[in-house]
Amino acid sequence: MSKLYIIGIGPGSKEYITLKAQKIADSSEVLVGSKRALDLFPENEGEKLELDAQNMEKILKLSISYVSSGKSVALLSTGDPGFSGVLRPISKLKDDIELEVIPGISSIQLCAAKLQIPWDYADLVTLHGKGITTDIMGLLENGKPTIILPNFKVNEIARFLMDKGVDSGREVAICEKLSYPDERIVKIALEDVLKEEFSYMCVMVIF
Ligand SMILES: C[S@@+](CC[C@H](N)C(=O)[O-])C[C@H]1O[C@@H](n2cnc3c(N)ncnc32)[C@H](O)[C@@H]1O
């Protein structure tokens, strides 16, 4: 049976790509992924299919059809494919092809490492594709750090939490563009998140 490789490529810097991920990507005839994922493999001269939020289903179906026709295809997922990555959408579409998942270092893991948080003692939450709801409130008083993959902007989360009565002086950390040259990690009060501009590429921790 034909196989599609789902490869976690880490948070963004080449240094965090595993040898296994590199090896499979190098030997694939077709690479599929976001622009920032594809840019990590310039030496692969095969076909590249760029994935974005708008063309996701179309490109995933095309990737599956390539696998069915015998091509070797690697689907690149930033971070780890199993945490707000492509594993969920591709599992729904995969039809009769086999999948093999190669794990990668998630932005959540790198965030925990940078802040020296043992993440077996943290709550991991993704708001990606869901938006923020009051579900998160129940976690904030259990004494553990809450590590959040935001839906879009961390400013919106800070505003939401303060509107729901969370102390504006509560300590949070924002880990932005992890592993890139312009990585920024700040520990600030919740209210100060509103005073700064952060990109969409952030992990937020509420202590
Ligand atoms: C579609 S999710 C993919 C998460 C990915 N599967 C993972 O395990 O890191 C994309 C979100 O992950 C976070 N993210 C991914 N890479 C990041 C990085 N290098 N630094 C900070 N946040 C990152 C951002 O919140 C971004 O909006």
C-alpha cells in the first residue's frame, strides 16, 4: 500500500529538524507544506505544493492522489504534526493510503524548554481553529502553568481574560518566533500584553 509521510519539522530553525525528518524530506519526490516549511528544504529539487489555510483540503487531496499514483510524498507540518498540525485533517481525508508520522519538536515543547517548565506539570491548550472560550478559565486556578497555542493574537487572549476577571497583574510569558533569529521571550504582567505588538507566531504561558 502507498504511504504518505507526515513529517514534523520543528519550530522553524533548521537546527531543530530531526535527522529522520531531513532524510525523508530529502528523498521525497513531492514536498507539501506551508511556505515557511518548504523554505527549510531548498536543496530538494522535486515538486513543491504550497499549503495555506484557504487551499488546505484541495492540496491535501492532491497529495493523497499523488501517493496513490506511486509518488513519494512528504507532508511537512511545522512543530509536531499531532499538536494543532496536519495530522487531524489528513487523517480524515486519507482514503486507502497508509500514513507514517515522524514526530517533530513542537513550539509548545520549545517554549517549555526556554522557560524551564517541566511540561508534564503544565496544562497544554490549543485555541487554534477554535477561538477562545471560557473553558480555559477552569485551568487557571489549579496551580500549574497553562501553555497556550493562541488562535490568532495573544492580545485578544489577554483582553478576554481580563474581561472575565483574571488579575491584570498575573504573570504571563510570551514566546515569539521561537528558534528564529528574531526570537523574543518576555515575562510580563497580563495587562502589559496589550501594550505591545506581537506577531501571530507566539506561544503564551499563564503562570
Ligand atoms: C497551526 S499551529 C501549528 C503548531 C505546530 N504543530 C506545533 O507543534 O508547534 C501554528 C501556531 O503554532 C505556534 N507556533 C508555531 N511555530 C512557532 C514558533 N516558532 N514560535 C512561536 N510560536 C509558534 C503559533 O501560535 C502559530 O500560530
